[in-house]
Amino acid sequence: MFSKINKNRIFVIKSGALQPRPVVYWMSREQRVSDNWALIYAQNIALTLKVPLFVVFCLVSDFLGATIRHYGFILRGLQQVKEKLKLKNIPFFLLNGDPSIKIPEFLSEVKAGLLVTDFDPLKIKRTWKNEISKKIKIPFHEVDAHNIVPVRFVSNKQEYGAYTIRPKIMRLLGDFLTEFPQIVRHPETAKAGNNSVEPVEMISLLKVDRSVPEISWLKPGEDEAQKILNDFVKNRLNDYAFKRNNPVLNGQSNLSPYLHFGQISAQRVGLTVMSADIREDSKMAFLEELIVRKELSDNFCYYNEDYDKILGFPEWARKILEKHKKDKRDYIYSLEAFEYAKTHDPLWNAAQIEMVKNGKMHGYMRMYWAKKILEWSPTPEDAFAIAIYLNDRYELDGRDPNGYTGIAWSIGGVHDRAWAERKVFGKIRYMSFKGCQSKFDVQGYINKMTE
Ligand code: FAD
Ligand code: FO1
């Protein structure tokens, strides 16, 4: 029964004998029913023990500065999760509050015998899991359902860059990039408690920051994620290698919000892209981002607890930024000036507007955007904090290991090398307005974002 799950995906947070009592899957990062190794694992154990299976999601209304833009996307997606699980005779519960309190309470209520959850390298999740583990008496297992090759297994240390993690991932890819088993209709019916609030009803009830509106050009949920993937593979993946770095063209997949909220599995995306009949260079370029770069970000956040602080930068970068800390800046902007796109640079302003309006800035512009925040902030510490704040507030895919790592790459040289020394940046790679002009239609992008 367990043959299809690679045991290296599983990490025992708290050990103990399995009792014939209900299994609870605390869904957090992987908000989907299909292709979810954590759910597959939880059901496998429940089937073996012949016990009911419950799925719970614990909604935290002040999660790292999230706004209704994010909660709307989550809750609309969870509505579909609930409906899909109902068809499989698996009840779904939406809890609201601190998981370290709500999850143990729920486990007692249903007299659970095992808690399963999904892997996440973020500190807040690790704190919740530690606190829950201390409070409960039943076994607690974690499944890496996000990375194709599990983070703990691919490497036991922080990797220097793509060049060091790539061969490690490639060596193991064949063992992990496999087809998924299906969730079956669960034979044991759970005697569920009061479960009245529907996820979509929570959208109007939640007390959260509503000043950043939901977006409508991307629809939440795993069915929509699959449609976006199919459309991308059919119509745009072939051109990925030469269009993805041009912000005027629609060259990227737009999958990051779905990957971030776990509404699609990277492994499903990888399998689909692998089997697509398209140009080899585009296929390879896409898989490099989806697998190597994305899993490198999880590696960074898992092994470096200072992923959201200057302290997390490599030593050479910290030293050189310190040396140039007092360099005269040509412009200095406040958080407010950045947030309201009031800099002197129409290209930077356009990128900021794209993020605020659409909830997703083009990938190439994200590098330029973060580097200019470094150039125009009083200190690198200010720049790093401003970039994380804005990224997490407005990007639909924010507060993700990819975000912390992308910003640390742009401002702090993480996973990069030293470049020629210059003012403010030291040896951090520089990007300029002129450089952008030589790569794409800068005025076209500005017009598109500001019209
Ligand atoms: P595609 O080009 O279609 O790529 C497919 C997938 O590959 C992405 O969804 C993502 O999962 C992965 N990927 C692509 N580029 C990268 C990368 N550079 N690093 C890691 N994984 C990558 N990504 C986020 O998911 N959330 C963020 O908050 C975020 N913030 C960023 C901030 C900065 C300053 C930088 C430089 C990058 C950031 N990225 C972030 C990484 C990258 O820009 C986005 O993942 C990408 O633009 C998302 O669009 P897409 O899904 O259409 O990408
Ligand atoms: N995870 C949860 O378990 N509960 C939440 O209430 C929650 C809110 C939330 C809001 C915005 C956002 O971007 C992420 C959120 N997440 C939540 C976590 C998310 O699913 C990811 O696991 C992490 O951000 C890391 O990828």
C-alpha cells in the first residue's frame, strides 16, 4: 500500500505507535486534493488502520502581513478542496485561530490517533509544529509534498548556488518525478462535529486587512491551476526560452500563485512539461526554474534561519555592503514613496504599479525592482525590509521561500557571485535602466502598466 510513496518524503516530528483511531491531515502549504503526497500518505495510513480521515485547515488572520487579496484566493480554493473531499467521503474542517491551540483541540475532539502535515521551511510554520508536538501525545508526521526531491533528502546543508544543488537534484529526479496514486473514496465515515462555516462564507467574516483588493484575472483553485498549466504548455511553453525575460510579452506561465498556495503540485507541472512535445531549450529553461531554482529557495530557507535578515547574506556580501553603507545615494525614498510608485524612474514605478494592480510583477522586473530599492534606500537593512514588506503585501505569490530568496539574491548576493565593485552596491550585481532598454521595449512596458 505504501509502495508508491518514497519514504524519504516523510519526517517523523513525533514518534509513537499507530493506534486504530482517526487520522487527521492538517493541510497548510498544499491546498489541493490531487497530487498531494501528504493527503495520499494520510489516507494510506487511515486505510490500513481502517479508520476515518479528517482534513483541517487552520486560518490565521494575521499571517505575515497577508491581506484579503491572499485570504480570498486561499478560501475560494479551499471551497473547492472541501467539495472534492466530500466526493471522497472525507470531511474538511476550517478552523480559525492559532494552530498551536486549535490543532491540539481538534485532535482531542475527534480522538485522533495520528497527525499528518505538509512540509514548509518558513520559521512560523516550524514554530507552530514544535508547539503542537509538545502539546500532543499522538505521533506527528510531516510529508514534503512541495518539492519534487524532498529538501531534507537532497542535501543536509545550505547550498552555495544552483550549480551545487543541480547535480544533487538531477541524480535523484528519476526516483521522485513519478506518477501519483489517486485518492480513493474513503470507506470509513467520520462522525464529524459542527462544521457549518463554508470557506467562501469566511471571506466576508474574516477580520483582515482589506485595503489590498482581490484580483480577478487569475481565478483560484486547483481546476483553474490545471487549466492555466494546460494552456501554457499548449500555447506558450515552446517560446519560453526566448520570451520569459521580456516583460512586454506574455512569456511566463503565471503558475506561481498556484504553486505558492499549493493549488497545483510542482511535480504535476514537471511531469506535464517533461512529456510535452516542444523545443528542448524551452523545456530545459522552464524545468531549471521550476525545479532547480524553486527547490534551491526551499533549501535556503530551511537551512538558513536568517533568510529574511541581512545576517542571512553570505559574508562577502555583508562585508562589502557594510563598506559602502555610507556612500552617497543619488536618490533616497521612504517606504511610502516606493509604495505609491513615486520615484523619479518611470520603469521602476511601472513595475510597482504592475505588482499593486495585478498582484504579480513580471519575473525580470522583480530583479530590477529589488536592486533599485537597494540603490535608493538609506541602508541595505532598510532596503531588504522594504522589499520584503512590499513583496509580501502585494504579490499574490508573496511570503514564499522563492520571495525571500529572490530578494536576498537581488540585494544580498545569495546564490550569486561577486561582480565589479561600485558605489552603494559594492560587489552585488547591478542592473540599470539602460541595460533594460537594450533588452526590451521599456516604453512599451511603462505604457502597458500606466495606461
Ligand atoms: P515562470 O517563469 O513561469 O516559472 C515557473 C515557476 O518556476 C514559478 O512559478 C516558480 O515557482 C519557479 N521560478 C521561476 N523563477 C524562479 C526564481 N527566480 N526563483 C525560484 N523559483 C522560480 N517567486 C515566488 O513564487 N514568490 C515571490 O514572492 C517571489 N518574489 C521574488 C522577488 C524577487 C526580487 C525576485 C528576483 C524573484 C522573486 N520570485 C518570487 C521568483 C520569480 O520571479 C517568480 O517565481 C516568477 O516570476 C513567477 O512567475 P511565473 O510563475 O509566471 O514564472
Ligand atoms: N497557511 C496556513 O496554514 N494558514 C493560513 O491562514 C495561511 C495564510 C496565508 C496567507 C497568505 C499567504 O501567502 C500564505 C498563507 N499561508 C497560510 C501559508 C502558505 O500556505 C504557505 O505555506 C507559506 O506562505 C510558505 O509557502
